[in-house]
Amino acid sequence: MQSPEPAGTSQGSGQSKREPEEPIVADPPSANASVGPARQTQEQAIEQPSSAATAEPVSDFVYPPPPAFYERLAPEVEKRSAQVQPGATAPRGEQARPTAVGDRDRPAVPTSPSSLPPLTAGEAPHRRQAAPPVSPVSSPSPYPGWPQSAAPVAAARRRSRRVIWISLGILALAFFACIGVAIWTFAGPFKQLQQQYDGLTALVNDYYDDIQLRDYVRAFRDLQPEGFHSQLTQQEFVQEAHDFDTRYGPVLSYRIRSLPNLGLEDGPNYTVEVDVTRTHLSYTVLLTVRQVGNGWKIIDFDRL
């Protein structure tokens, strides 16, 4: 009898032998095989976020809060206030504060205990009296680069303008004072000189007004008795005036032609020129005058 050929041998002498294939061995069952489906479900849940997580958070915050918000907040405030002993004030960090809508689901953060022991009802007033007074915190000064407030700048501008106006007022007063001193300095001599001219003009006008009216006695009073015509009497003067009227006619008009420069000419005698017009003659009279006291007198004349 012939023995059967092995299954892995090749048929025929010319063909090469096939290599044996490795057997497939199944994984041994592990102890965690029972929890495999649960872990796979958890991993899928982590990799695929839920639609609720990916959706945008919806805020139910409304301002002002509805009355229901304060109703929900009241038990928490009462609970916190009950923890504080009567007669003592709660620390600043433990004071009740309204919780936002988003903070209701968060766990409460434990606050650090106060460094001071709680106060009893009897110690609280004494502890408050012993507390040092708190000085008010002054506002920090602005940095060099920061712009200052507009109020100090406006006040500085007002002060600078006030100083400018005061300076201008002082300068104006000084200017007017200088003008007043100058006027007072020059007004005295000028006023005195003007009075001299007025007196001299009044003398000439009065003298020829009397001659034009043929009041020769009155005209003789304007002459100086101690002048060049000291030997001329009033009667001789009246007779000479009548002779001029008979020969050339009465005086029709006269005009002061020139007055002496009292400020430049040396006195005490000055010359006045008068243009006289008679009926048959027009001529210029030279009157020599002199200041006597506060007035003027004629000391010489070349014709009437």
C-alpha cells in the first residue's frame, strides 16, 4: 500500500515546494472583555461632542432682573447672614452679594477665615472706637506724559489773562501820568505867554477903537507917561489927533499886522505893527510897547 502524501507537498518533481503558512491564532480573551462595549461607547462620546455642547450658550440674563430672581436670591442671603454672629459685622470678603445667573450652578468657593476673632455684642462698640481713623485716599497725580485736567489749565489761563490786564492797566496809568506831568510842566509857561499876548492884543484894540470913535482923551490913557513922549500932554495929544482927522480923514478900519515873539525877543520893549486905513490914506503904524506890572502900555508911536 502506498502512504498518502502530505498536504503541503507539491505534485510533480519539477515543481518547488510551497512554504507552510502560519496559522492564525485568535486573541485570548482578556479580563476586560466585558467592558469593551462600554469603553468604546465612552470614546465615541468624547470624540463626537454632543449637540448641546456645540450649540451656542443661551444667556437668560435680563436687566433689570425679574422678581423671581430676587425670590431665588433671598434664601441664600438669609443663609449667609445667619452664619454671621449677632452684633458683629461680616468680613468684607464674606458679605452677601447678588449672584449672577451663570454663577448659580457653580460650587461655592470657600472663603478664607478672618484673621480677627469674631466680635461679641459687647466688644463690637469698643473695637469700633479703638479702630484708627482712615485717612481719605488722595487721587494719584497724573503721569508726566498724560494730559492734565482741563480745570487747572483754564484757571491758569484766567490767571495769566488777569496778570496781563493788570500790567496793561499799570502801563496805561503810567503813560497818562507822564502826559499829565508834561502838560503841567509846559502848560505853566505857555499859559503865562498866552496871557501876555492876550493883554497886548487888548491894548492895541482898545487904543485904536478910541481913536476910531474920536475919544482921544480915553486913548491917551493907553500911553505910558514916562515913555518917549513924556513931555506930551493930553491936550497936545488931542490936538494932534484932530489934525490927522482933518488932513487924512477919520480912521475907517485897522488890523494888527504882527505881534512880537515874546518867547524869543529880549525885552522889555517890543514892537507891534498895525495897518490903519483912513479916508484919504492907508499906512502902517509902529507902536513900541512895554509890560508894566500885569498889563501893557504904549511908550512910543510914529504916527496916529
